[in-house]
Amino acid sequence: MGKQSTSQTQPAFLGGAAQTYFDRNLFDQYIQQQGYRVLLEKAMVCPCKGEGTDHRSDCLNCLGTGYVFYDRVDTTVIIQGINTETQFKEWSLERAGLVSVTSRNVDLLNFMDRITILQTQDKQPVLTEFSEVVHPKVLDDGIIFAFLSYTNVQPITVRAFQGTQKPLLVLNEEQYSISDNNLIIHDDALLRESPLSISLRYKHSPQYHVVDEVRDVAHTNFLDVQNGGKLTSRSMPVNAMARRAHNIIDADRFRSNQLIDNAVIK
Ligand SMILES: [Zn+2]
């Protein structure tokens, strides 16, 4: 076998070339000043996957989704909706729920990382609205219960299906309660409609999963005048596409709080 070697491309001649430099501090300051305060949960692949088998659906670390969240960081990122350029093309479901996320290089983004918007910079809560249908189950201890897709829920209206020929039954606040992402039904009489089917519209904290890393490697060179004008490289902010949590595959499993909490406080 011949000896392996690497050839080198001739470097470009730089004599007399004008040089421009990005100022990372300005980018970082912009993110800090204009971004949302978010909870960034770092995702990693669950090791329940065998060499020739898929992730196990009975694994309480991932419930078969294949991902666990091992770290939570309170930080600031820029989030912008991108399904807005529809002036010359049709709106597309393929891009539904997609946003662009830009973070400082200290918060590198990876596939399936979960981002929950907590507040604006002036500490105002950030809420959006969502509607979904759930089918509460009766647990062994008699509690009637269903998971919701999002956390920090403020219900707007909760209504039960009573058959195709009757109007929906508007539930009052004594008939249900919501804690975190759990809907608990307190009125046993609702079980007469079988199966119990409940529609909700509520406010909640927006939540996303990273689905694509657009700019995951980003460095810039600059002349460090405090270091004798030496050419030095600096890491720049990174950018990723993220999708609203209910639009991702296996969304109903990620919402479950049966999952073992793998977050470690460092
Ligand atoms: Zn697993």
C-alpha cells in the first residue's frame, strides 16, 4: 500500500488586499439586548438502542423517541418566524411552525435541543395560543387525566364532546384543573360520554425543537491590536432551524412526564 500524504493548495496572494473584520461583541450584544430569555435543554441520543434494533418503546428515559434531555440552560437567543415569505409563493405546511434561532457561540445548538421561551428582556411573559383535543384516561387511583402538548398553560376555553347532535359542553373551573402540562378532570359525570373527548384552547409558553443546524461552524479572524496586531480567530454566533414542539415527529411522547429526568445540575 502506498504512503498516504496530503497535498496543500497554494495559498492566495494577499499582498495589498483590503481586509474586513466582523466584531463579535456587536453580534453578542445584539443577541443579549434583542433576544428572548429561554430555557435551552440539550438533547442527546438515548443509549437504549441496540446494535440491530431501534430505541425501546418501554424505555422511560426516552419513551422510544430516541432522545433524552441532559442539561438545562437559562440563556438568551434571537427567535424569528420564517414561514412569512409568502408574497410570491404559496404558504406551505412543510414550513409550518419553523423558526430561525440565533445564539451566542457559548450556547451551541444541536439536533432536537428543546427551546422554551420564558420572557422578554423586560421580564414580560411570552405566551402564544394553541388548540388541541385530548382523551383523558382514568388512572389506577381514579384520577381522570391527560397530557397537554405545552407547559405553563392558561386555559381560554375547555369543552367536552357530547355527541354529533349536541353542542359542546363548556367546562367550568370546578370540573377541571391544569397543572404544568397535566389536565385533570374532577367531574366523574363527564365519563358518561365514552370515550371522553375534550377540546382546549389555551395560552402557553412557546416551545421548539432544533431540526437543522444552518450555521454550526462560525469563526471570524481579526487583528488583535492589544496583542501586537496578531491575526486571531474568534467564534461567532450560530444559527439553527427549530420547529414548534407539536409539529415534530413523536410529539405526543415528548410531552409525557413519565420520562425520567436526566438533567444534571452542574
Ligand atoms: Zn431510550
